[in-house]
Amino acid sequence: MYVWSIPPCEDVDHNGQENGASSRTRTQSECSAASDDGNNAGKRQRTTSQQLLASSGITAASPPKFVSLEEIMKAANGMRDMSLVHQIAVDNDFRLQQVDPPTNTLHKAVKESMHKAFWDILKIELNENPPSYTQALRLLEDIKEGLFRVLLPQHSKLKQQISEVLDNDLIRQQAEKGTLDFRHYAQYVISVMSRLCAPVRDEKIKQLTEMTDVIDTFKGILETLDLMALDMANFTIDMVRPDIIAHSVELERKKFADYLAVQPDGLQHTRNWLLRHVSTIEAVPSNVDRNSYIKHLTKKTFSEACLDLLEWNAQNPYPETFMLDEERLSNIELQTNRLIIAGSILLITGSYVGPDLQFIMSFKETIKEHSLILLQTVTSEKDLKNTLPNIAIQIIKDVKQAQEKHGLPQITKEVEELLTNQIVDLTNPEHRIRQLVRQRIREFLLQIIQSSTAAPQKVPSGLTTLQKELTTVAGQFLKIISHNSSVFCNYYYDILDNAIPKN
């Protein structure tokens, strides 16, 4: 089970200290980096409160600032870098993938036309008498560069060998003398690729060795080299992932600060989202340390606000600090909603089949699996309304089969009708059981977020059958929340610090 918790800000003096003749500044606490490996990001560069406030637009008294196009483009490029690093840090399954132009688009048509023209020219040149190798020489040079891209640093001898065999001057001389064996070079390239490729590409290499048409062979070589380059890039990401995670917090803070520098108020939506969860905005009691009070309030408010992200109203702008995770959180929201319905179906079914069947684990597993399979196509309340009648039919079938298997009396027509109606009625968001399951899952997630220890949290009553699915969702959610807290806790602190009246 996942047992991460949100990393707290360290205890520091937020009131500031005199430093010789320098003006008073308040040094913000540094947040410890969060990762599932438990890696420490090391010491973080400290940022003054005034700098944070100025970049976030929290203070209204600052003079207007004008930014150049160069600054805006730099910030935009920085956000793209930040997005890539962020994805690698929070998503263990992140992989680079090939992207082809969409079908029936101009981009796709142009790409296919250019590729066809290249291979047509190559074929014409090779069929000439004597053959012409202008296009072939370009192709072999591209292939040599492709092989270099998939070599590791320790492959220095192999790189030298490839350079010698695919020497452009040597090949050109062979072409001029009419002794160039194009197929020989294809076989050599394939042999090198077979030594370098990942096991997943073995079948592709085997297909290349069996090809007889030289044009098709070289087409396949280039396609496979592209795949191998992708494999190498993903392998490199896996190797450096711990370092990326260790430094991602510092990098994301810097890139986000650059982004805020060109925004009039780059934390407007974050502020609105966070302050919605502060019940009363009152001055800190005189007998309480303000710094500790604000830190405690920040963690509590942030945790509660994060649950909003799993029931987000699409009409409201997303918090700027979560803009890189909007798609991931939407997917977790979808998974959570499906678990709420599946949990409701389990509770409803159990109440109608009686104790002889409801405590049989294999029966509950069957109900869960069939419910989740049918819910995979549900992405909206409209989809749910159309799907629940089919789920009800399947559940009735599962109940009857289980009763027959265990020698239990079959449910009556009356009970069957009541059970069907209860399942179909789950289309109502205010359904009593649906609301109960929703609340239990929210409390489960909140306990995990707020927990300051690594102790496993108890799965909600009545939902133990969904333990695997719930812990998976909780783990995905918590990893995003923990990382976000590490990066942006200074901003959250400042938002609440400025909202709470000073004594």
C-alpha cells in the first residue's frame, strides 16, 4: 500500500532578522523534495518573501512592469522544459513515443509524398544501367548517423568500425568503379543493429534479414533505427530518473518563477482555489506563534483543497500551480468516480443477496471485476445513465450463477427487480449509497494526504474488495500532491499569510 505523505516546510523564522545595514527580509522555508524513492533534493536556494510576492502579483502596490517578447518566449520555453521534467518526476510510466501526423491531414499527405518521392528516386537510380548511387550515398550517410545515435559511450570501438565500413569516400569510390555492393552494406547494418537493439526489436531485425527487395530492406532499416533511437532515449530517461527527481523541485521552482515574472497575476486562480477552503479569515491569536499557525493552516487548507481537484468544475479555471497535472488529475478523477459507482454496486448487491453470499470473496471479486469492465466506457453522467441498466443485468446474472454454484436459493423476481432499480438509480448523484461511498473514499484520500507518518491507512468500511484499486488511485494522487507541495509550498504559505490579518 502507498504510504507517502506531503513533505512539510521546515521550521524557520518567517518574521525576518536584521543583517547589518541591510533591509529587513523574511526568508521563506525550504520544502523537502518529494519522490517515491525517498531521494533528498539537497539544499534549495532560498528566496525572499518580497521576491515571491513581487513575482506572484500578490501585492498591489508595485509599479506596472513591461516585459519584452524575448522574455515572454524565454518563459514559454522554460515552461516546456519544466513540463517534461515534471512528467518524468511524477510519472514512473512516462515514455517518449513516436508521433505520426493525424490521418487525412495535409501534414500526413506531405510527409507520405516526400517519403515516396525519395524511395522512387532511389529505385530509379539503382535500376539505371549503369546504376546511379547519388541517392544511395545520402541514404548510407543517414544510416551511419542513425547507428551513432543508438551507441553508448562505451561503444567507441564499434563506432570506429562503423566509420571505417561506412566511410563515405570509400563507398563513393566503389560506386564510381561500379563495384558497390549495396546489399552487402544492408546486411552489415542489420548485423550491427542486431547487436544494439533491445529484445523487443528482435522480431523486427529477423524480418529485415528475410527481406529480398533492397528498397524494402532499407526502408525497414530506417524505421527500425527510429524505434531504436526511441528505445535509447527511454533507456536514458530511466537511468537518469533519480537525478531528475532529485533536482526537479529546484528546476520547477525556477521555471515557474520565470513564468510568473511575465504574468500580471500568475497566481490568481491558485489563490481563489486555496482561499475557498479557509472557513474564516481572522487574525492569529496573540498567544500563538504566527509562523507555526500559518504553516499548520497552509497544510490543512492545501490538503482539503486538493480533494476539489477530483471533483473539478470545468467552468472554473484550473489552479496555475497544477496546470501541468490537469490531464493526470482528470484521469484520476475519472478512475475515482468509477470506483465510487463500483463500491456502491458492491454495497447494494450485498444488502440484497444476504450474508450467505455477500461474505464470499470470490463472489465480490466477480461483481467488482464485471462492474469495472463495464464502467471503462463511462466518462460522463450521461454515459453512466446508459451503462447502469447493462450493469444491473450482469449483476443479476452473477448473483444467480453464484447462488447456483454454492447451492443457495435463487433470488425472487421481487428482489431481482428491487436490486435492478437500486443499481439503475445510481444515476442520481445524490443517491444515498453513492454519497456514502463518495464520502468514505474522500475521507480515505484526505487521511493519506494529511498523514505525517508512513503508517498504512485503513481501507474504508465496506470497500475492502476495492483495496487494490483504491490504493493505486491514492498512490497516483498522492505522488502528484506531494511533488506539488514540495515545489509550491512557499507560494501557498504566502497566499494565506497575506490573507490573514496582521495583529
